[in-house]
Amino acid sequence: MPEQEDRDPSAGAAGASRVSREAEGAGGGAGGEVDWEAERRRRRARFLRELAEARALRDRVQPRRAKAARLRHAMRMRTFRW
């Protein structure tokens, strides 16, 4: 009964990994490229999250520098021409 296996919510990650392996086998090079791009996007998202967290920490630890940066940014935005 393959129809019930597809609908089984408890399959979770095991079902997803099985589907990705089947896609790799059937797609050949295209599946590998998609996986590589997805991994790259995941790494980039993680990097950007950590960067934002580091900036927030720096702003909390050095409030004077953060205020000066905000004022500089506001000045740049006021003088920017659309």
C-alpha cells in the first residue's frame, strides 16, 4: 500500500530523505546542483543570522558607538537623492 506510506505524517524526515535520494538518482546532475544551492542558501542564512546577532550584541555592549552609527546613517539617508 504505497499510497498510505505517502500520507503517513509520522514518516517525517525519513520520508523526505528517501524522496531526496530518489530525486538524486532520477535527476542525475540536476539533483546534485539543487542540493548544492539549497545548502549554500542554508549556510548563507545561518551566516546572516549570526552577523545580525553579533551586531545586536555590539550595539548593546557599546551604546555610544551604536548611537553614532545611527546618527551617521540618518545623515546619509537625509542627504541621499532619489
